[in-house]
Amino acid sequence: MSATVVATAFGGPEVLSVIDADVPEPGPGEVVVDFRAIGVNPVDYKIYGGAFGTDAATLPQRLGSEGAGVVSAVGPDAVGPSGEISVGDEVIAFRGVGTYGARAVQPASSIIPKPAGLDWEQAGGLLLTAATAYDAMEVLGVAEGDVVLIHGAAGGVGLLAVQLARLRGATVIGTGREVNHDYLRSVGAVATTYGDGLADRVRALAPEGINAAFDTVGTDEAVDVSLELVADRGRIVTIAAFERAESEGFPAIGGSDPDSAARRDAARTELVRLAGEGKLVNVVAKTFPLAEVATAHTELQQSHGIGKFILIP
Ligand SMILES: NC(=O)c1ccc[n+]([C@@H]2O[C@H](COP(=O)([O-])OP(=O)(O)OC[C@H]3O[C@@H](n4cnc5c(N)ncnc54)[C@H](OP(=O)(O)O)[C@@H]3O)[C@@H](O)[C@H]2O)c1
């Protein structure tokens, strides 16, 4: 049995419960992971919030697609992207299923070895944001000499995007609340606030112009400023303003798109390596016991501290 989070209805965080669920033996191509730390992501509350449909047949619904823990059972033919998986391995599950639990069956295809130097909390919340940020850098073709505007630079995805763009040799202008500017500067961004006058502030910070923009926020302001400052619409990408992207003719990316999924999967081991070597830092904003998942989701939907929210089973 395992403490497991389920959404029993569609709605706000009040629909979440922690139940004692059976953990079956792993089948072919599956492993069981005893989770130590689980990443909390906005998509988790969007799912039971009904953003992707409200089919009652999917209830009760397990949540979570990433986490880090120790393998406690291995099914037949369970080989991961990095090779054989054994009981006792310290691993990261990314594109996992129902990771909000103390113990859960996961597809071996989602299992990546955790470097010894990466702590549980950073590892458990690393890959969804890092792989998304990486995908955006690829779509934008960010390279040495680019000047990139990142909207929402202090968010989970934004912080990883700042670091990945800097590793590629780009200059980064990142938007965030003033309280986050020191941290943004510490990871190599030029920080500015969002809100009225954003385009003028960015112009003043980058008099030679902006080559590319990454919108992690989805506001009209982020889209409008990107369109105003970046001449080539192929070098604007959003992960949140899907309707605007469609109507204005610039790319939007999502993990369910096969091309994005392939890019993200291909980058997993490299991103984990960089984090293990301390070249990518996944800041942890706050940890919550699994039983306080509803509080975590409530706080994540409000203005919150810099970095990731992590559940500890
Ligand atoms: N399509 C995909 O593949 C994909 C993948 C991952 C995430 N997402 C989506 O991307 C969004 C961000 O995810 P996340 O994990 O980075 O969330 P997060 O950690 O909650 O970060 C969001 C950040 O947005 C900033 N923000 C709030 N209002 C803003 C505004 N008006 N203008 C500019 N920045 C603002 C906040 O920073 P301050 O504290 O500085 O205000 C906050 O830290 C979510 O909607 C999520 O569902 C999409």
C-alpha cells in the first residue's frame, strides 16, 4: 500500500485527497519507485481543474508526472533510456504516471539515473521544467551572441531557460517581480519588471535589439511585447499563450506534441548531467509533506517564492 494523491472530482485543490492505494507488482517494461521528492507543476492543477477536459470516467485521477526516488521492484524487460534498471537504483522519473505518492509503478521508459551529487529535492522537480526550457531554446535556435527576452524568468521554467540560454552564450533579459531580481542577476540575466512600459524598458536595456523571445507566462503583455521587439516570428515561442500563437503565427510548444516530446526526451540525460555537475541549478522554493498537497497547489497558483515546489512523501 502507498499514500497516494487522487483528485476525486474536477475543481480546485479542495478536490484532492490522500488515499492508501494498492501498489501492484510491476508488469513488463515497468518498475516500482519509492519516491523521496516529487515535483509540483502548474499542469498538475490544470488537469483536475478541467483545462484538458472533464470526463468523469477518468475520476478518481492520480496526479504527477515527475519525481525522484529509489527503485524497489523491477518488472520483466524493464530497460530505461540509459540501460538496465536494478532494485536500489537512485532514479528520476520524468514523463512518469501518478508520481504523487510514496510508491508507484512507473514505465521504465521514464526512468533516468540520478547523479549522486544531485539532491533529492532538486532531482524530483528538475526535468519537466528543464526539458521544457530546453525545447524552447531549440525551437528558438538560441546561440552565442543572441539577445533573448524571457518572460516569467523567475518561474520554474523561466529560471532553467535563463541558465540554458546563458550556457549557449546568449545575453538574457528576464522579467520578474523586483524581489526576484537579485537572484535573476545571480544566474546571469539582466532583470526587469513586467507591467506597463515593458517594451521601453527592454529597448533601453538592449539598444541593439532583441533576437528572440520566450513567453512562459501567457499574458497579452508578454505576447504583444515579443511581437513588437522581435522581427522574426519564428524566433518567438510560448508555452502558455496557445490561442495568441495560433492567431499571430508564431510557435507554441507542449509536451504532448510528438516533436516536442522527442526533443525533450533526447535532452533528458544531458540536462540531468548538467544539474549533477552544478551547471544547472534547480532552485527549490518550498517543500510540503505529501498530505499538504492541496496547500501546495493553492500557493503555487498565487504569487510565490522563486523556484520549484516539491512534495515529500
Ligand atoms: N507547454 C508546455 O510544455 C509547458 C511546460 C511547463 C509549464 N508550462 C506552463 O508554463 C507556465 C509557467 O510554468 P512554471 O512551472 O514556470 O510556473 P511557476 O513556477 O509558477 O512560474 C510562473 C512565474 O510567472 C511569473 N509571473 C506571474 N505573473 C506574471 C506576469 N504578469 N508577467 C510576467 N511574469 C509573471 C511569476 O514570477 P514573479 O514571482 O517574478 O512574478 C512566476 O514565478 C504555466 O502556465 C505552465 O502550465 C507549459
